[in-house]
Amino acid sequence: MPSEMKRLRELEQENARLKKIVADLSLDKEMLQDVIKRKLVAIVA
């Protein structure tokens, strides 16, 4: 039982780490899309 609790804790920590990575990548993607939109507007204008 204690080893199961330890494994659960490890999985929860890994899950939290992966969620942070996804959030960071999503923010990066959003910022890059914004830069592209601004460049396209500048080209068209």
C-alpha cells in the first residue's frame, strides 16, 4: 500500500509538470500567432 501511495504521488507530480509544459507551450503558440498576425497586417497596410 505505501508503494502505491508513493507511485500515486509521483504520477501526480509528473502530471502537474506536464500540465505546466502544455500551458507554457500554449502561451508560446499564442504569442507567435499574434506576431504573425501583426506582420501580416503590416504587409497588407
